[in-house]
Amino acid sequence: MVLLAASFWGLSGTVAQHLFTAGNFQPAWLVTVRLLASGLILLVLQARKTNIFTIWRRRPVSLLLFGVFGMLAVQYTYFAAIAASNAATATLLQYLGPALLLVYVCLRLKKLPKPKEWTAVLLALFGTYLLLTNGMPQNLQVSPAAVAWGLTSAAALGFYTLFPGKLLQEWGSGLVVGWGMFIGGFFMSFVAPPWHLAGQQWTLSSVGAVLFVIVFGTLLAFFLYLESLHYILPMETSLLACAEPLVATISAILWLGVSFGAVQLVGGTFIVFTVVLLSMKEGKRKGRRGVRVKEWMTS
């Protein structure tokens, strides 16, 4: 399940790149449609077993902040990075999120990282250098806009991971993520209304691509990822989810003909290995079989 989820996430990035380049779709519009559709479906499913509006009487500000600066920010910056570069590069840059989150936590707690954490941060920095320059600092392989969007995406992922801890612990992931998606899509609709279709090249292929991003790249991926936590350790889930940048890179190279230098691929590997190191650390300390989703998300 987690391998399928990671594959769907990786492929949805490549599909989004295809929509941007071949169909003249805009990242903002795709984010609006993706979040609104997925959020509504998740909320409808949650409404069958709970009152989905009770959370607004208890945590309205936190929910709004998570929806705008968490869910919307991480989705839009990721798609903007894809539009400015390619799915593989955007995914790898977003995977810097755990390293940035580690640095933030260490600064906040006023404590130095442990040796394994230092190694992870240095690997992330060196991997980013190789990814962006292909080992030649005078020849930037990725546009400054792509770098800016990618790093912002990583920072947004850190906020998305850290901020909603209490919300998830109290209300569960399905309800919080459902409202987060809907809130993000609602505010994004003022920038890119879902009914504004001018300039987009609608074909049977593009319709299928949009549906893939919504259904497979969002709903099914989210469901499969969370379901996997009932059967394997959080550490194992995090490690297997590293298949996402691998799938994004392979699909971008084989399908869209994205050019990647050998040194860039090594850099991407270093970034992914950063996540492996940090996941192994968390897994030893927190992981236990059958862990509840909300416990894992808030650990």
C-alpha cells in the first residue's frame, strides 16, 4: 500500500508537469481543483461517522492556519516548482523538508544535532549542491525560480508536518486533512477559480490527467499511505515512501524526456538518503507495530 501511495505521488508530479507543458494548464488552477475536489470527498466520507463542523467551534484559527500555510502552501509551491523545472527536481527539493525541520527543532530547543543528524543535514546540503549544479558551480542546472519554489516547498512541508500536531491528536487525520484541503482550495479559488478554463487545452488525455492527479495522486495515495500504518512500523512506512522521488525521476526521464546528469542523480540519492537516516532515528525511538495514525503524526 505504501509503495503504491508513493508511486501515485511520484507519478502525479510527472502528470502535472505534462499538463503544464503540453496542455497549458496553470499550477494555481490545478491546485485549486485538486484541493477542492479531494477535500470535499474526504469531508463527505468523514461526515458519515462524525460531525465535521464541531472542530470549527474548538480550533478555528489553527485549522485556518493549517489550511492556508500548510496544505495550500505545500501544494502550490510544489506545483510551481514543477512548472519552473520538472517533477523530479521539484520532488527532490521538497524532500529537503525533514532536514530543514530538524534544523528548526534544534534551534528552537537550543540543542546541537546528534552525529547522525549532522550527517543527514550535510548530506542534504551536498546533495542539493550536486542536484542544482551537476557538480559544476559555474553552471546552474536549475533556474533560480525553480530553486526558490523548491526550497519554499521544503519549508512548507516542514510547517505542514510540525504545525497540526494537536489538531491531529484531537480530531484525527481524515477530518483535519479534509478541512485543510478544502480551506486551501477555497482560498486558492479567489486566485484561480476552477471554472476559468480559458487557454487550457482540453482533450481526453488532459481530462484523464486531471482526474489522475485528483483521484490517484491525492485521494488514493493518502488513503493507502495511512492504511499502511496499521500493518507496518512508521519507520518502515517513511522509508518505503522514499520511492516517490525515484518514481518521479524515472517517469520524468522515460516519459517526458527530462535530462538528468549522472552527478545530479547522485545528488538526488543523497537527499533521499537524508530522509532514510532521519526516519531510522524516529523509528527506533517511537515506532511500534499497529501504531495509530494520529500518534505517528504527532510524534
